[in-house]
Amino acid sequence: MISETQHITLCELQRLVKQTLDERFALPLWVSAEISDLKVNYSGHCYLELVEKGGDNGVPTAQARAVIWRSHYSRIAGNFEEQTGERLAAGIRILAKVLVSYHELYGFSLQITDIDPAFTLGDMERQRQLTIAQLQHDGVWEMNHEIALPEVVQRIAVVSSAQAAGYQDFCKELARSYYRFETTLFDAFMQGEAAEESIIGALSAIAERIEEFDAVILIRGGGSRSDLNCFNAYRLCTHIAQFPLPVITGIGHDKDVSVADMVAHTALKTPTAVAGWLVERITDVDFRLDNAALQLQEQTNHLIHAAAMRIEQLSGDLRQQSNLLLTRQRLQIQRVAELLPEAARRVLERQTLRLEHMAHLLPDAVRNLLDRQRQRINSASDSILGSSPERILRLGFAIVRANGRAVISAKSVCAGDSIDIEVADGRIEATVKQ
């Protein structure tokens, strides 16, 4: 059993811890950390939660409470905003000059007496440069720039907050134009810790309906650097860089260009500027179409006039050629008419000579023709006489008839049939025995 002299009370332990910390950290220290929460109460004191995150998952590895007393807060906050262009807020990494304090009831805490704005600026720029370097190393830096943007962008997917003033300004600017735009809002948080994941979710929803849109508009109103810090985040920027539609940004800040602006197809300063750019783009196309129509009309009129002149010229040439051709034809007819009597006389003379020659040859030709015909008749007569039935019968042949018809086959008669046999000098009647 432990005696009373072998233990100390909790209060004594707390005093020992406080004494040790007071002795060890008597002087202020410069400590770097990230603000995870910040509240300014009604009395003017600022209470913070500081964290140190480790690894890629961002899980805190250390955490401490801190306070900036009212007597220091206005100076520290004012100087920080003047130097960085943004207010102290959650998500910002700071380098703070602190006094370590320990209270027996409230535990460990830090009292901030100063903040170095240069550290925050450097950390934000370092994170920004790391994102740029990683995107370039991944080979996606120029991907969205290389997507062809339609000449006329009218079907628009808008990533913004429905209540954001920037989104309202964007819609009003489009409504003032003479052109019709089809806008579909994909509502998302545009600042704070949830902004990055919310915007990525909106882009994913657009990707599922990609055929419905010409481009993506990513807009929000102005804000501090910390409000816009998500637009330097690697995950969001790599989604924008590799998105299959052109992305146009109007994130609403004039001093700095975010990495999202750099990887997007087109970057403009404000939502109103984006709307104006869309209207101007269509106006330019409309102007070029009007100009093309005027040029087409002028060229058409010019071609019609040139064609009319050409037709008139061709008509004149045709009339001239027709007249020349008629003149030539008349001359040819006149010449033929002059030559016709002499030509007719010569033809008549040639025909007269031919007739006289043919008259001289006609008697001999008639005699020759008659001799040839006589020879053909004699030859035919001999052929007829040589094949007559009488001559054949005289050669010993006979004609057998039964019932008045010539018998050409033994099968056509039967025993007992009467037959008539014709020979050269008469007829013989007989009866078939076999």
C-alpha cells in the first residue's frame, strides 16, 4: 500500500507543469501552424484553434488553443489584412509570436502577441507553385486550353452558388443582351473548407451530361485570398485542366491569378466580365455574318452585272458572226448558181456518152443473157427427165399400192390383202400370201 508521502495531488502536479513551462518558455517563441477555427467574441478578444497537419490525408498531428487579446487584436489583424490582402480566417497558415501559458483548470494555451504576414504570403505562394509544378509534371497544364471553343457559346453549365451576388450579376448581364442563352446552374460552395469538394462534385455532374453543353462557366464574386485559396488546390485544378469541355473562369479577384485561372481555357476577372465576353463573342459572330451577307450580296450583284455584260457581248458577237456566216452562205450560193449551168451541161454530156456506149453494148449483152438462160433450161430439163417415174419404172422398179396408197413398208400390209403393182407397161393385181 502506497503511503501518503509517496503521491502528490492533481493540483500540485498542475502547478509543477505550469512552473516547468514558465521556466522553460519564459520568452516568446515564433510558432508556425494552421488556423482551424477563429472566433472574435463580443468583448473583442479573438480565440483560435491551431493545428499542425501531417501527411497527404491532412490529419492533425498537433493542436492547441490560442488567444489574441483585444489590446493586440486590432493591430495584428489590421496589419495582416493590409499586408496579405485578406483577413485572418480558418485554413490560413500563420507564423505567430506566442507566449506559452498553462492554467491548472484550462490547461495548455498560447497567447499570440504578433503574426508575421510574410510567412503566410510565402506559404500560400509555395503551395501555389507546388500545384503549378505538379500539374505541369503530370502533362495536363495545356489540356483545357487545347479544346476547341465553339464560335457561339449558348448552352452553358454554370458552377456557382445560387445565392452568390456574382451569379446574380452574371445572369442579369446575360439577360440584358439581345441573344438567348441556356444556362443550367450546378450549385456548389464557392469558399470555405467544403468548396473544393463541392466544386469537383459539380464538375462530375456536368461530365455526365456533357452533350448538353458548349462550355462550363466557373464564377463567384470577390473575396480574400483565403476565400479563393481552394482555386489553387491541386485536386480542383487537375479536374479543370482535364475537363472535356472548355472551362471559362470569372472568380472575381483583380490582384492575383489563381491556378484554376491558369489551367482553364479562358480566364476573366469577374462574373460580369464573363457574361459580357459571351455576349461580345456572339455579337462578333453576328457582325461577321452580317458582313458576310453584305459581301455575298455585293459579289452576287457584281457577278450578275458581269454576266449580263458578257451575255450582251456574246449576243453582239453572235449577231456579227451570224451576219458574216450569212454573207458567206450567200456568196457560196451565188457561186454555186453561177457554176450550176456549166456543171449540169458537163453531167449531161457524160450521161449522154454513157448511154451511147451502153446502147452499143446492149445487143451482145442480150444475146449472152439468152444463151445462158437457154443452157440453164436445158440442164433443168435433163435433170427432170432423168428423175421422172416413167424412166425409173423402165429401169425395172415398180410402185406397190394397197388401198390406193403406196406401200413403203412390209409392215403396212397383211396376208390376204390385195395389192396393185405398177410397172413400166401396165398394172398387176396380186394378193399377199406372207
